[in-house]
Amino acid sequence: MKVFVNKRIPDNGIQILKDGNLDIIFQETENPTHEEWLESCKQADIILSVGGKNKYDKEFFDACPNVKAIALFSVGFDQVDIEEATKRKIAVGNTPDVLSRATSDVAFLLMQMVSRKVNYNTAKVKSGNWKDFHPLEELGQELYGKTLGVLGLGRIGFEMAEKCKAAFGMNIIYHNRSHNEEAEKELDAKYVSFDELVQKSDIISIHANYTPEQADLFNTSVFEKMKENLIFINTARGGFHNEKDLFEALISGKIWGAGLDVTNPEPMQKDSPLLELPNVCVLPHIGSATLEARSGMARLAAENVVAFSKGEKMPTCVNPEVYED
Ligand SMILES: NC(=O)C1=CN([C@@H]2O[C@H](COP(=O)(O)OP(=O)(O)OC[C@H]3O[C@@H](n4cnc5c(N)ncnc54)[C@H](O)[C@@H]3O)[C@@H](O)[C@H]2O)C=CC1
Ligand SMILES: O=C(O)C(=O)CO
């Protein structure tokens, strides 16, 4: 079978594909146009897909009837119309668990960077604007004993809550599709409604899976209900927050600060007004960017490809219904 790999992935993944006797098609150009990418997809039976830019929807499946499976190099699968893929019996795999530590580390890091305005303060030193010690300047806020609100307490949300509890003795509240009994037992996490989460949290960290129905979930009417000291952290997907509304909430003092690893659009425009604010820290979607996580992702994605090519079930399949008769 032919597998199309649209970006270079760690060597351990390529080795697994070679050992699985797959015929590998690599993307020839560094920044392919949509048409160039689509042409390569048309030749493949399986796509090993890196990045969130390429969408796998009805239009794509119609254009590439030969494609039988998609192995994503990500745990998030919002770039795929899963319902449509399942209808066509196209198996979709993702890369859970191996990146939970790295991604929750980034959420934890952003929370601390924002709480002490690290971004702004390092820029101050670099620009020569560090003048003198002042008792009233550059005051941050401490995180000890605060309430962390997790939206989407799954694999990554759990690890973020665990770190916040261990490091800062935080109270954990969460809103999820269902109760997370492990978190309730081990972290004393309390299930709350979305409204309660918004009103009671000192820090909100988003770790839910994104769907288009949740676009702009965090908008002015939601920011208005938050505490004034609220630190907003999004490492899930940029579509969850409305960037303009977030900016307004920050400059009007409705909330205190924001740390983003994901933006809408990505990459963020370099003239985004958010980048001018002292209590904001933006990272370029680096949640899973560690050697360890990326090699785990390469392994899982390649194993999904090989399993599918042998007629076996993908080990980490998003839509296992495709294997039912
Ligand atoms: N910044 C980065 O580099 C990375 C970002 N991510 C993002 O993190 C997300 C979460 O990953 P995992 O923790 O592995 O997924 P998961 O599936 O283990 O956890 C997500 C949880 O969110 C819940 N959920 C979904 N929609 C919800 C809603 N509207 N309200 C409340 N709860 C909701 C689900 O029930 C589930 O418990 C991914 O889908 C991806 O978008 C993942 C890895 C790296
Ligand atoms: O895995 C994901 O969903 C990412 O966003 C990148 O690792």
C-alpha cells in the first residue's frame, strides 16, 4: 500500500513504515500549495497527516476516492469530518497519551508566565527599560491555593490539574462531557456547570476536543462573568476563544491575563493587538514539541498506518465503528 507523509516526521516513525513494507510518498516541496498536496493525496491509500491546515471533509474524500485511512500525527482530530469518514468506512487514527505530559507542561508554564508577566518583563530587560527596583511595579499574582477550572478533563486536563494540585495546592473544579471519577477521587476535583466554572475559577485552562459548534465559546458574554483576577489558558484549539473579545476583556480589566499556545488563525498575525499586552503570552503551538512526545507520536501514527495496511485494527483509532460489519 502507498502511504503519503506530508511533512518530515521523526526517523523512528519512518523506520516503522519501512519495516511494514509500505511504499512511502513524501511531500516534495517544502510549502506545497493546496493543489500540490491534493495531488499527492490522490496517489495514496493511506495518509499520515501532519498539521491542522489540511482538512479532510466530504470535498476531500470525493476528490481522493483511493484514500482508505488517515493516520493523524496529533491527538486532536478536528481537521477530519469524522462522521463523513465513518460513513465511507475510512479509518482515522490519532496519537493519544504520548503528548499529555508535554502539553500539560505548556499549559502549566503559560499559567506561571502570565501570573508573573514573564514575557513582558524579559522584553523590558532586553530593551534596556529596566530602571530600578520599585515596590509597586510589575506586580504579578500568586497561584497558591487558587481555584483551577478545567474545561475538558480528559488525558491532558487531568495532568494539568494534577500538576496544579501538587505544586500550588489548588482546588480543582471542572466541566466535562461526563464525570471523571479518577480526578474526583485522586485530585478531589469537583464537577460544575459551565457557568459555575466561568464564575468560580481563578484560572481557566481549556483541554476539550474542539468541534465547530464550540467556535467562540469564550466570548464577551462569558468573559464578563469571570473574576477580575482570571488567568485564561488555551492550549486546546484557537477556535474556542474569540480573539477580539479576549482582547477587549483584557484591556477593560474584565479578566487579568491570558496564555495561548493556540490561536485563530494560526499562525497568529504578527500585528495582533494581543501581543502588545503585558499580561499575555503567546506560544506558536508547541504543546507537543518535545523529543519524547514527537517520537511517541511518530511511533503511534506509523503503527496505525502499518496495522491498517495489514488489514488489522488501528491501535489508536478514533472511529472504531468502521471495523464493525
Ligand atoms: N497545543 C498542543 O500542541 C496540543 C493540543 N491538544 C489539544 O488538546 C485536546 C485534548 O486532548 P486530550 O486530553 O488527549 O483529549 P481527551 O479526549 O482525553 O480529553 C478531552 C475531554 O474534553 C471533553 N470535552 C469535549 N468537549 C467538551 C465540552 N464542550 N465541554 C466540556 N468537556 C468537553 C471530553 O469529554 C474529554 O473528556 C485535543 O483535542 C487537542 O485539540 C492536544 C495535544 C497538543
Ligand atoms: O496533537 C495535537 O492535537 C496537537 O495539536 C499537536 O500535537
